[in-house]
Amino acid sequence: MPDFFFHQALLPEGWVRDVRLRVDSGGTITEVVSGAAPDSSHRLEGVAVPGVPDLHSHAFQRALAGLTERGSSKGDTFWTWRDRMYSFLARLEPDDVEAIAEQLYIELVRHGYTQVTEFHYLRNDPEGRPYADAVEMAMRLHRAAGRAGPALTLLPVLYRSSDFGGRPPTAGQRRFLATVDEILTDVTLLRNRFADDPLRRVGLALHSLRAVPPRELELAVSGMRAIDADAPIHIHVAEQLREVEACVRWSGRRPVEWLLEHAPVDARWCLVHATHMTVDETLRLAASGAVAGLCPTTEANLGDGIFPLADYLVAGGACGVGSDANVSTSPASELRLLEYGQRLVHHQRNVAAGGTDRSTARTLLERAWVGGAQAGGRHAGALAPGRAADIVVLDPDHPALAGREGDELLDSWIFAGDETPVRHVVVGGRVVVRDGHHPRREEAAAAYRRAVRRLR
Ligand code: NGQ
Ligand code: ZN
């Protein structure tokens, strides 16, 4: 790998000038020198900051974006959206998923995401039978990411029931179903196939407390730990009020409360959404060390509610952002809406800043860098030795960033417009986007158009 040279960079100690980064053949930063001479290093013009991890994606849902925005006489909810999503996915074939995912991942990297964690539950064929290769669909995501460039963490998803109390799955859920043993076998298969690939990581997801009964949750978690003690474990939790109410009826506990009492939740876990929490749950989740996986544009799109970010940050909780249903593909949109939700609720400004004269975008990005990397099980999130060389190079000449210095660059990236001022993107030491251009952009878009037209 070449050395990289940047005129300005954000290191853990702060903003510095003339930085040379040395990267080994596995894509890990080995040395960071500031005040360096450019010498023979590969110069990427602009301002280097860590790449943003996307901690929660369902790639196939990208192709549904925009098709669920019509009112209906019954009133639209998360649950009617979900019915629509089920009928959309019923026809998806592996080729479609690969085309959709490549287009999505290119958009994600162009906007500054360098790693994607796929909460992957579209496992079986349209009749609900496993593919000849049980991890066929996961391999399609892997191939799409191989061409588009982001690092990829794959989370095979355990999905067993349609609701609390082990209610049988519905016909619309047959593509998601597998036993604990089958899912753990998927995990092992994928781990073996990716053993030598520093851009791949495998963990486990439990779809939700609705979809995974307690005994199977326990078996899956202990099985995953026996395979890989450090692997990330994710779960959707407390996203919708109806889900919270059903959980209380079933167990006498709220979902986050139940999970914290019954599962070994710690820093290797990511609780996706966790929208509806009492103050007590908020503090306990923060203390657990788990990452709250926040997906503000999807949560807004689906009418979920607003995460109690202010209390959670004061309590020192870890969090990061995910693109989830992929109605938006930019980390700036997620972080901006995360902060704006708080402003609207609290009638204040700069809620996430966390102190006098602190930059809101810097605080939000630092959480997303650290929490996202933690949730993705990737040693990344900072320009420092031992971390993956996942780098976003901002364009200081972009009108949105012109005349900005230091943290103002970050505040302007997140809060000053809809265009992305990302110039170059590096993943694991490889330049994936150069001067805003992705080499696969046209070809991937053509394949994507063919897929979505076929699916209409
Ligand atoms: C999903 N999406 O698995 O794609 C879910 C909806 C469900 C979000 N939670 C399905 N945003 O929760 O049952
Ligand atoms: Zn989700």
C-alpha cells in the first residue's frame, strides 16, 4: 500500500497539518506523522477524517424507497409499510439483490460511509426453501460490496416467529426462517470463506424479540460466542409503540428492559432503534456499553418516534448511525436529522454538542465513528495506528465548506446543504472514490435500472 499524504487531517488529538499515513498490506494504519514532508506519498487533496460506519442496512430495501409514500383509507403505519415490503421482497432473486446492493453500496461510499453492517434476513428462496448454497444471498451482498468497495460486516439473522410468545411465522416471513443451528452454520460458512479478507467480518443478528423466543435467543447467543467470542450481536428493539405494548403484555417488561435482564448485553451488542425507553432503561442501556443503532431517516419515514438522545449522551451511551431501509444513503442526513429531532422535541439548538463552544457535528461524528466501528466489529473509526485506513477526504473548495476551518468543516458538512462535499474515499487503504467518481457508477446503475424495472 502507498503512504498517504493529507494537508489537513483530524487525528484523535485534534486537527493537524501535513499528515503522512503509512498503511500495511492488510489495510491497517501503521504510522501517523504530522508536520511531514509529502515526499513520495500518494497525495489526496483535501481534509482527511475517519470514514463513517453504517451500522444497520437492509440493502434490498433500497429499491422500495419511494414506492410506499401513498396514503390509504385505513391510515398508514409501520405495519402497513411492512406488508408492502413483504410483497416487494417476495419476487427478489439473487441477481436482483446483487444489483440493488451494488448500486446502494456505491451511493453509500460516495457519501462517506466506508463500512456497512448488513442485518441480513432475506435468506431463503421465494418458496421459503434454502438455496443450494445456504448463504447464496449473503454471498451476493459480499460480491456487491467487493465491486462497490465498502468493508462489509454480515449478520445472518435468526427469525423464528411472527410475534411475542412464539406465534407461528406468517407466509410473508418464509424467506427469513431458519433454525438456530442453520444460522450458526451460515455464520461458520461465511467466516471460513472470508478468513483471509480484512474487509469482511461476520456476526449474528436476532431479528427482534417478536421473532426470536427466549430459549432460541439464548442458544443462538451462546452458540455465536463459542464460534467467536468478540463477534457483534445485533437486535431490533423497541422501535414501535405497538411492539412495546405487546412485550409488556407478554412478559410484564418493556423490550429494552427485558433484553437487559435476560441477555448478556455488553459492548459487543448493538440495539437497533431502542426508540421507546423510559429514563431508567436509557441509563441502563448506556451503562451496558452496548451501541444504540440509530437510523433517523428510516425511523422518521416509518413513524417510529424519537430516540432519547440527550439523556443517553449525558449518561455516556455509545451510539452510531445506520441507513436501515436506505431511504437516505448519506451519513450527513442521518446525523442532521438525529440532531434536528432533538431540537424539535426540546425547543433548543445544538443539543448533541454537549458543552459550551463544542461542535455539534464533531460530537455526533465522534460517536458515529466509534460506536459504528464497535457495532461493525471493525477496528476503525480513527486515523490512528492499529485502525483500518478507512478515510473520507472532504473537499475544502466545495461551496459548502469554503472559508471553514477545523470543526466548522464538520458542522458545514452535516448542516450546510444537501450536496456531499466528499472528494475521495479510502477503504482499508484502497482508494474507492476519487474526485467524487466511482469507477463502477455507470455499469452498476444500468444493472440496477434493469432490476428495478423487472420488479415493477
Ligand atoms: C426489517 N425494519 O426487518 O426490515 C424491519 C421491519 C419488522 C425496521 N425495523 C420488519 N426498520 O420489524 O418486523
Ligand atoms: Zn432494520
